[in-house]
Amino acid sequence: MSTADADRLARAALTHVAEPGDALMGALLRVLGPAEIIHALTVGRIPPTALAAVPGLARAMARWAVRLGGAPVTATLDEWLRDGIRLVCPLDAEWPSQLDLLGDIRPWALWVKGTADLRYAGLRSVSVVGTRAATAYGAHVCTQMAAELAERGWTVISGGAFGIDGCAHRGALAAGGSTVAVLASGVGDPYPRGHHDLFRRVAAQGVLVSEWPPGHAPTKPGFLVRNRVIAALGRGTVVVEAALRSGALNTARHARDQQRPLMAVPGPVTSAMSAGCHEIIRDWGAVCVTGARDVMELLAFPGDQLPGPPRGPAVPRDVLDPVQTRVLEAVPSRVGWGPARIAVRAGVDFDTVMTCLGSLAAAGFVGRTDRGWRLLTKPT
Amino acid sequence: MSTADADRLARAALTHVAEPGDALMGALLRVLGPAEIIHALTVGRIPPTALAAVPGLARAMARWAVRLGGAPVTATLDEWLRDGIRLVCPLDAEWPSQLDLLGDIRPWALWVKGTADLRYAGLRSVSVVGTRAATAYGAHVCTQMAAELAERGWTVISGGAFGIDGCAHRGALAAGGSTVAVLASGVGDPYPRGHHDLFRRVAAQGVLVSEWPPGHAPTKPGFLVRNRVIAALGRGTVVVEAALRSGALNTARHARDQQRPLMAVPGPVTSAMSAGCHEIIRDWGAVCVTGARDVMELLAFPGDQLPGPPRGPAVPRDVLDPVQTRVLEAVPSRVGWGPARIAVRAGVDFDTVMTCLGSLAAAGFVGRTDRGWRLLTKPT
């Protein structure tokens, strides 16, 4: 087994032995490699350098060691891969590098299921969250906003829960867009069960993501820990409906603490489900947004075409240079192709195709699936 | 006629000859006294010093001179006074000194009708404005907010128009509070006629105010000019409902330009009548307020009791010192008494009673009517 393979397997095991967000594991990963950590847990011997560098480590190692038994092995990983579940690790091409800003509490690895490329999905993405007890108003506004964002090539990130989260995913899917559901359960058995059909559609058009192994049953603290990933993945976070001081504001707090753009949708002051939104607008400086247009205006990169009246794709095809256009036309629309095959079809060399695919992906034209590159659903 | 009387009469005439907000008249008033200006207009001769100090003055003098004919004379003033209409001039005890911040566009004088003392009413006051085309939601929120402000001893200032303005006055009146209607018509013939009963009640519990003489019929530009006074009188301005880029935002613009606290009430993003509120929250930095409590929290003076759960008066009686308490107990609750009579009843000297009445008025306990001092309706 190569070092890289050993480290992947070790990170898979880490998602089982250490709770996501455990800063001691994060600190340890700065001192030891994943495989070294698993080895230390297995043999019950901690290198003195690690002990010196991470206060409180001995007790944590004992805690982690007792969970080592059920950790995934190579055979399990292969089995999950056959079920369409892949492991995405830091340094992997699909790793969303914005997660590295979480420092010691960044995920050890992510379990991913679905057709979208997580990294590219995250490039132009918005986290849209809110209460499970959505009102008809909130559901309407959220679905509409998510659909408009998806139409412009923005990925909608949410937590897969009932209420606002569900509306966010559904709106994006209805517009033929990509969406990411970041779960507190394993992606092999996504929670809540009532969203079974929704999760199937998310996997078909976007991705399901979890820090926990595929079969994991969610815990209450897990939902809160998971929220930091929702906030970190999106370029900004929008709260659509939330009661005062409710759990629905937890993701907003993460976005604020991560110094990411935080937005909230206002509503009737007579609605308890909008009170949390008004609170964070007034007290946290969340930006008051009334729809997708406001969100895109706030999060647009310099050079992005600003949303005015609907105009088609966020970056028009005619700004592409001839070579980029040739490569784009060579990318298949449904199944994924490798870059070599695309290079042959486009009649350009391999390095050129790689450069072009990178720009095209950043502009939202193409995406990398685990089977290769393909066209993303185009805004209409 | 004393100089003071001549100046009063001259200011009354100025409200007739020069349009409110005419900055040339404001500039001229820095060079000449009111009586000197009326004299110059009458004889058609402008002092060279004034001509040198105010560019464009000659043409303006000609414009003003043609309107000199209908200007009020002493007899007219006496007649209006019998109708309960008084003239309030700068330096008068009842002059709201915050208007002086308007500089050259401050009113030359104000025509006032009603029982409240305009200066004291303005000390703890909020301007509450919005669209004439109020929705049921806006009307409900505005009435409720104005009533709660009035219950806590805050004066509600608005423009007397249909829609949000009317709700603001009505809410304050319903709570037994004081309210100020700043009109673009004369206070003797307040516009709109459909608010006849409302204006009667405003005069009975608060005041009607206008920069134009009592019989003046309003003009379209007059409403916009008037708005700067609404913004300048209140300690802050709240927009309850306004369409995008609508006239209802004109007062908000004045408040912003005057660097006064500007607030807006959010509403459904699906309501066009809340779109202006959301716009100024997002783009002008207006504070998102959901009710009277938020408004009071923002506008409270240091030392004001912060509004928590309802607690009774904004400043509790028990913070008053024994002498203040004695004076407060000597103030009549319905009719107004002069300070000398109150001094006798309280058993303190005249200077003490004047000092105490000032503090008590600032704290919202007592008010000066044109008939003297009386208790204000107490928060319950």
C-alpha cells in the first residue's frame, strides 16, 4: 500500500474514531500524519513529540482508541465506492480548499455521494439555511431564491433538513441546478428518512456530503458541529427564516465567526419565524436581502456579470477565447470524460485542456464528476 | 410696537412672502433682522451690505415683494390667536431648537395649533412616516408601534397624510399620548380634509404645525419641503412602509442627510410596500426595527431606562429628588398653571420651580401648553 493510500485509509478511520470538530485531533494532525495517528492508536504508544505538542492528548488518545474497532478498512471503502460513495481528502483535486480556513476544526475527510464535483460546486455557491418550522412565506421565498440562484449557475448548499433546508435543495433542483446537502448522518443512510426522494435527486444532480462514515446515525450535537461546514463551504450564508435565538441561527453564527458574508431575508415583524432574521440584521450586521439578485450582487467576484434583469448564463459564452470554446464544445453533456479524451476531441494538447477545464469550471460551464468532466446544466 | 413684536410680525409675514426652505431667505436672515427684511421689501430698497453678502438677492427680493400684499398684519395674528393658532419663532421658549440644525433652510417661524408644547413634545420624539398606500400589515404595525411609543412618553411626529401617517397619529392618540402633525397646508385649514376629525384630536392632545400661514392651500413641492421639518423635529425617523424609490422615502432621505438616526420596519419581501424599507436598510444603513422597543433602544438618551418588558414610565418617579417630586405633585393634571402658581402650591421659590419644570418636562412628566404647565398623560 502506497503512503497516499495508507493516508486515505487512515483518514477514513479518523472520521470514525474522532468526532468532527475535535480540535485536539486537528492539532495532532499538524504534528503527525493520519497513518501515524492510526498506528499510534493501534499500538497504544504516542510519540513523545506529539504528547509535548498537544496538551491533553493522552486522554483523547484513549477515547479515540476504544472506537478504533469499527473503523473502515480497505474492503469497506471499496464496497462503499461500489455504492457510489467516495472519500474526499485534503489535497485531493475535489477537496474544497475553503474548508482549510477552519484550521484545527476542519474535517479530516468528507464522505461524498453524487454526480457533482464538490470543489467546483463550492466555487460559486451560497449556503441557504433556516428553521424546520418554515412558514408558507418562508418556503415560498426560499424555493424561489434557490431556483434563481441555480438558474444563474450558483450551487445551493444546505443541511437537508425539513423546512427551509428542503426548500433550498428543491428550488435548486427544480431549476436544473447543482445542490449540496451537508449531513449530520452518513451519506449512505441520509437523515431525515422523509427526505429519501429528495436526497436521491440531490445525489443525481449534486452531492450529499458528510464528515461521518456512510452508515452513521446522526446525534444532536452532530447537527451543530456540521453547521460550521455548511457556513464554510458557501461563499456566503443566507438565513431565510429563524426564530429568535433559535438553533437555526447556529449556522449564521458560524458564518459570522468565520467572517463570511452573512445575509438574512426579512419578513413580517409579526412573524416569530422572521424575528431571528431581523435580529441578526440589526445586531450582527447581516445584510438584508430580498432575493437571489441581492445575494448574487453581494457575493459576485469582481468581473462576474452583475445580475440585472435575467440575461442568461452568469458568464456568457462569447467572452470565452477560441481555444476555451473549442474545449467547451468537446466536453460531453451527460457522462464524464477524462481530460485526455477531451483533448483529442478538441484537438488541443493535454496541458491546454487542463488549463481550459479549470477556467470553464470556475465560470460554471463544466464540472468534474468522479467519472470525469462533463457540462453542467446551463442556465436558460 | 417693541422690536420683539415687530420681529414676530415680520416673521409671520416672511412665512407668507418666501417659500419655506428658500435658502436665499435663510442667508439673508443671517445679515438682516426679519423686520429689516420686510422693510426692505416694502420700500423696495436693499441695503448694499445684504446685496454683497447674498448673491442672487435682487431677483429674489423682487419675487418676494410681489407677495407682500397678502402678508398677515397684527390684526390677523390676533384673530388667529383667538382661533387657537399661535406663531412660534426662533428664540421663543416653545421653539424646537433642533430645527436650527437646518441652517439656512430652517423655518422662518412655525404656525402652531394645539395644546402640547412643541419644544417639549420634540424632546422625546420619533418621526414615523410611510406610504399613503399602506397595506393592512403596515397599518397594523404602525398603529401598534405609535401606541407603544406614546405609552412610554414618546411623542409621535408625522405628516398627517392618509395611510401610514394617519396610523402613526391615531396610535399615539389611542394610547393617550402626544402627537405632532407637520402639515404642508395651513393649520387653520388642515389637509387632507378627510382627516378633519383626526386633526381635531391631534390639536386636542398634541399640535398641528405648519411653516405656511393658517389658510394656505398645500402645493405638491410643499409636501417635499415640509418633510425636512418632520425629519429634523424627531430624534430619529422610522419608515414603516414605502415602495422602491417612492416619495415616502423623501423624509428618510432628509433624515439621512441630516445625519439623524434612520430606521425602517421590514416586511414580506413579496410586498412592494416594504421594498423601499428593505432598500434603505441594505443600501443606506437604516436600522432594521421591528417595534417600539427597538426604536426606543436606539434613540434612548444615556440614563434613560432601557425598554425591557413593560415597566411603567420611561423615567420612574422614584429617581426624582424630593424637591422635584414636590413640584411634580403641584402640577395640575388637566388645565395648565403658570409657574408662579405651581411654586406657591409646591412651597418652593420661582427659580427652583422653573428648573424643576424643565427637568420634569425633559423626563416626560409635564408639558407646557399655551395656558401653562400640566401633567402629561402618564404611561401606565
